[in-house]
Amino acid sequence: MSDQRRAELATFLRSRRERLTPEEVGLPRGRRRRTPGLRREEVSQLAAIGTTWYTWLEQGRDIQVSAEVLDAIARTLRLDQSEREHLFGLAGSIDPSPAAGYLPITAAIREHLDQLTPLPACVQSGRYDILAYNEPFSRLMCDLDAIPPEDRNVIWLGFTNDEWKSRMISVEQVQRLMAAKFRASMTEHLGDPSWKALLSRLQAASPEFCEYWDRHDVLRAGSQMKTYRHPQYGLLQLTSTSLWLEPGPARPRMVTFTPDNEETREKLKLLAGSPLVTV
């Protein structure tokens, strides 16, 4: 980075830090707080990076910073998408968030998802980010509208979201398979900052993921029979089928869930017309 860009980055980080209060991030205010907003050490603690390293960034020092560190800082400072783009642009780095890595979902794809009702369906990236979904899919798993876009990821939700996990039968087995699929899929993306950032988040947030990840099991994605437990309609037996939307190693795919029996088919019709139920 040039001196001018480093200075702009330092000023931008300082301004975003100073607008946050300790209460907003779950920290006590304390008695002697002269600094407006958060302290540097508080940001570094929440982002799980070194205080000296973060201080150097705010001082405009000539240091190299990874996309994973920038992602952690952006989450800690609660930057919106425009602010994230500005941060990564100043740092000359690639934003690993799913919103930055994929083209917008077209109106035609969204209409196709809606036309599949009452079948649950979604569009996933190669990294298992949920890029779009219809109402039955959200009703089947959890209220995705209430989840930040950066957290709408099948692997992340399967290890960290209690409501999502409550819908799965044999949670431990499903999580083990998830970790194996993620490792197999990551083979083609070992240097991709978005994959590395998601891996780091999972390892920091879930001991269960770390356990299964360390087994080095691999499993390729494909059509599967799945059973879900819905709080209102009980067990639903479904088969997931993936249709790839475009060529490429990280190509998005449409995942559709079809009923395995008439009982599940009738339940899906009720599910599609019912209000959202959370646990």
C-alpha cells in the first residue's frame, strides 16, 4: 500500500472503532474511559488478533495484512457491505465474504425457486453459502431472513445455529459428513481467502467441527436421502438433488428437496402455507 492509502486505512479504522460502544459488543464500560467508542485492545481481543498488530494498522505502518484478519476486523467493527468493500479496497485485498464473491442472483432464478413451491429449494455456492432460497426451505430449516447474509452458510449453520441443528436427525453423523464434504470441496480452493476465512471461523466457533475436521475424512457432494424433524409437522423424509447453474469449480447449484413418500408430500404442502415456526 502507498503511504496515502495506509493513512486513509488508519483513519477509516479509527472512525469505525470510535462509533461503537462497549455495550454494543457485550463489554463493560468501566469507570475511566477517555477513548470514544472501543479501545484498540478491545477490538483486537474481539477480532482474535494481536493488539500490537492492530495498533500498527491504525498507525498506518507498512505491514502486510491477510484477508482473514481484515474479515475478522470487519465483523468486529460491524461494517456493512459498502464499508467492507472500502476496507478491502484500501488494503488491496480480496474480500472473502460470499456477497463479494458471486454475481447477484437473477430474477429468473428467484422466480424458478418460487415456482418450485411447495418443494424446499435453495441456491448454494461451491462453498455452501446459501445465495437464495424459497419460503418452504426457510420454513424447513430456520428463519433465514433473520440471519445475516454472511452467516447463511450450510456448514456454519449446521455447527453453530441451534434451530438449524434441532431440525437434523443424528446431528453428530450429519456434522461429521458436513466436515468431510467441506474438506473435499476445499481441495480446489486451498489458496482462496474466502474458504480460509470460513475454515478459521468454524475452527474458532465449534469444537465439534475441529474434532471432525481433524479426522481428514472426505466426501463428495451428491444426491442424498435426508430426514428432518420439524417442530410442527414432525419427521419429513426428503431427497436432495443438485443442479449446477453454470460451469466452473466454484459454480453455484440449485438444491431441491423432493418428498420420499406421500406423507411427507402432504406435510410439505402444509409447511409451505404455514407461518414460520421457531424453537
